[in-house]
Amino acid sequence: MANGNGNGYTSQQIADAIRGARGFVTATAHDLGCSRRTVYRYLKKFAGAREALEDAREKRHDFVENKLMSAIDNDNITAMIFYLKTQCKDRGYVERYQQELTGKDGGAIQGVITTIDASKLAELTDDEVSAAARAARIIAGLGSGAEE
């Protein structure tokens, strides 16, 4: 589908191929008879092609969202659950995972409890104190230790 003048594809040809392939770069490359890499080079070169790609993908997303809503309208429980898990997290519809921690070969976790001389805390850096506090929260089962 090259334009025949030896200069490759025009912005319009790339944009039309993108729209025809509904925003899929691999399909666009196939339709043009070139590689995905070539399409990506033209996307960098032509703002109109980039806009066509964004528009085609948005249109595709709208299409799929409409299909999801149609499934929900038809009482498809799987579609309802998917929607709740992805769109209603603020209402508590989230996956909860339980993770079990074990030691070597599935055995108990071995640990050592150590007392710290308070006078030695002054020798620690702020980062070391923060790391120790996170570790203590994890060991106590008060969270992941990631929050500060």
C-alpha cells in the first residue's frame, strides 16, 4: 500500500489503516504490508496517525464497554461481578487474597527475638529506625510494613 513515490506511506494512509484495523498495530502493519516497527516509526513521525490510533482505541474501548453493559442488562452475573470488581472498589467490591507464610520446606517460620538497648537506638540512622519499625509491624501482624 506504499504510495508509489518512494517516500513510503502518507499520514493519511497510516491513519486510514489504523482505523481499518481498529487500533491494533499488528493488524495495521499486516494491512499495510510492513512491520510493526515501521508503523511505530510513522506514529512518531505523524501526529495525525497518533491521533487516529488514540481515537480507534477509544472507539474500541467504548464498543467493549457497551457490550459489557448489554451483558449486565441481560442479567449476566459474571459481567456484573466483573463490573463491581473493577468499577466499584470504593464500595468494597475488591478481591481479597489470603497469603500463608511458611518457613523452609513448609515448616514454621524460625525467628529470633532480640531486645534492644535503648541507648543503642541513638546510633541508628533514620532509615535503619524506619526499617526496624516496618519489620516490627510485620512481625506483629499489623500490616505489610509498607505504610509509613
